[in-house]
Amino acid sequence: MENTDLITGKDLKALGYPPGTWYKEALEYINKHELSDRDLEAYLTKFKLPAPLRLLDHPTPYSKNIIAENLIEEDNKEKVLATMNAVMRTPTVINGSVMPDACPSGPLGTIPVGGIVATKNAIHPGMHSADICCSVMLSDFGTTNPLSLLDAAHAFTHFGPGGRERGKQFKLPSDLKAAFEANPFLNSQKSLSIAQEHLGTQGDGNHFLFVGISKQTGHTMLITHHGSRGPGAILYKKGLMVANKFRVQLSPETLPENAWIPYDTSEGKDYWEALQIIRKWTKLNHETIHDATAKLVNKTVENRFWNEHNFVFKDEDIFYHAKGATPLDPKYLPDITGPRLIPLNMAEPILLVEGKTTDTNLGFAPHGAGRNMSRSQHKRNLAHLTNEEIFKQETAGLDIRFYSNEIDISELPSAYKSAATVRAQIETFGLGQVLDEIHPYGCIMAGDWKKNAPWRKKRNRKN
């Protein structure tokens, strides 16, 4: 190439340099200084990719804070450890841990629920999953009547897919909107639109709105559980795409679900910032529901705290991917104001805990009770009973509601691991100390919304 010719991206690609965000800056520098031959080669050496990283020959050692107490739990544990062993062969991994509530969450090699994976200088979107910043928030309503609080919350909150209708939506705060617009991963019109539409909604699955009574104070507590809804799901998809581009270049052997974005790249910095913005959106979403409920019952919230249990936490150049694990260490929580929350199931108390970081817990506790089997298997096991019979047996004495008015037995207590077992293993493995228990009065969940989904109603009307 002669230095009188402008060098283009095609030229760099022909020289063996895969396209990347660095192209623009590099081409400007190369053409401005008319680099060619040896000078060009010398300049481009800093952009050369290292030799592809291979999977580790053996899984990186990790802690197993889980005990199987029967055959069903043994089967679950074997599956958890098998998939965790595959995850721990990823080249970036340096440590890990498994919580008592662990259960598989996808094909072999996918991080399990209840898994913590620590990586060096790498963010793995697949290890925080689509439900980014799934979290819980508690508001203390003092001596408020629990029925009044549950009724008010039911009148306001929103479960199921999609968001709020026009006229019932909340305006995205200007500073948060500006943050979306300034981030390459979040600045699409679709992302901004859904961030507004989904504000004040809770989704489906195991997300809930819980009202209970503190064992310590007798106060009525409101607790919500949900993630980042549509905005987080969009970020997750974009993150996976970017991570996979790096995977092809850096480590083709790595499973796509374990692909990573190097933090020391512009994409890595932008993705980390996008995660923090989504965290702010999710916290606001909780606050929107709690504040609106407080307004309906005309009460002032006496105390409030929250924590995520599905996120990525940074400590210098180490990234802790907690797929369903509650952070204990204050360094993970920039806005910590109280103990952490561990819900078990709708018929059991929500635990308020704190604890110390150890070599085996890596600064985390369980996030709930977990499952020993899939939703579909649980339904098959109870096929001899009607949904109404199961519901009556498992929710006696509680005010349990489904937003869709359709019972979802896969969210009833028997669908989860034994709460007593999980609590016992929290103590056995030093995963936190229980400070208080919020005993259940009632809760609201999405329910089996597919039975009366809006699209199904429209189709039935046409028929």
C-alpha cells in the first residue's frame, strides 16, 4: 500500500484484523499520519488479538453450600453440579459458589439458579440472565391494617406480560431518560418506550407482592419481587450479541451462553454502565408501586430497604455474577440501608438477614427456596388433584390472590424446596444470620395469565 492512498476498513480486514469499534479511531490516526509498511505494522500490533483462549482442562474449584436430603434433592444436586462444572471451565472464571436453593436453569453449561461465578475483567451477560436485577424491596407501613394494604396494592399493581395502557403510564424521570439516551446499549426508541410502558409493573412467573407482619415489631410490611422487565430483557439480548462477537474472536470453544464482554473495552465500560442504569430503573419500579400503595392507604412509609439477587457485582477487576443469590457484603450494595431479604414461599416468612463474607460464600446468601423439579413435572405429580383442591390445601389461612384470576399451582409452596431445609443449610454453611421474619398475611401473583390473555380474549370474541 502506498501512503498516498487512504487506508480503509477493508484493508485492515485483509491484513487479518477483525472489524471492531477501534477501526474508526485507528483509521483516522493511520491516514492522518500516512502510515504504511513497517510503520503501519508497528502501529497495528497493539490491536492484534491474543491466541484464542481454550476451555480450562478442569473446572475451577468452587464451594458447594448444598446438601441433598432425599432422592429428589440428590437428582437436583447432581444436575446443578454437572452444569456448574461446565460453567467453571470458562477461561475467565477464577472462583464460584453454589447456594442451598440451587437448581438448573437451562442446558448443560448454563449457570444454575443459586450459582455465583467470579470472573476476571469480564462481564458474562448469560450469567445474569434476561431478568436483570431481579430484586426485592420492603416498606414498613407501621400499624396499617394488612387487608387494607393488600387491597390497595391489588388496586394499583400490574402483573402479566406487557405494560400499562396509555393514560395509566408513568413518565420516565428526565435524568433516567437522559441516561438511557446516552448509553449505546439503551438508546433505542424501543428501549425508551418500554421503559416508560413497563414502569409500575411486575411481570409474571415467581414475581409477587407480599403483605406480612414483622415478628420483631408487629408492623405491617409490603414486599415486592420483580426484575427489570422489558428494558432489562432488551439489554440482555444486546449484551449476548456483543459478547458472542468477542467469543468468536477470543474463545470459540466457550459456550455461547458463557460468552463475555471484556471490561477493558469500550463495549465493556458501556455495558457495565447500562447495567447500573437498569438497576436504577428497577429500583424506581419498586418505589413506584410502594409509593402509590402508600398514597392509596394514606400512610407514610416508616422504613424502606431493598436488594437485588440477580445481578453482576464488581470488586476492582473481579466481577461476581450472582444468578439468584443475595449479596451479604456491603461492598456490593452502594445504597444499602438495612438487612437483606430472602423470600421462601408464599406460606412461609420472608427472612431479614445479614452476614459476613467467607471463603465459601463469597459474600452471598441464598435468594429463596429454589426448586427440585421443573414446573411441568410438579404439575404432573399433582395431576390427580384439581387446582382448586391443591390451592385450598396449601394456602389455608392466607389471603392469596392471582392477578389473572387463574391459579398457577407451579407457584404454590409445594413447587419449591423445603423452606426448613434451606433455613437449616443457611445456618450450617454460614450464609447469614436471621434478624427478623415477616410472617405472611397474603400475596398477589400473576397466576396462569395465558388462560385469559388479551390475545386469547380477542380471538374468542371473533369466534
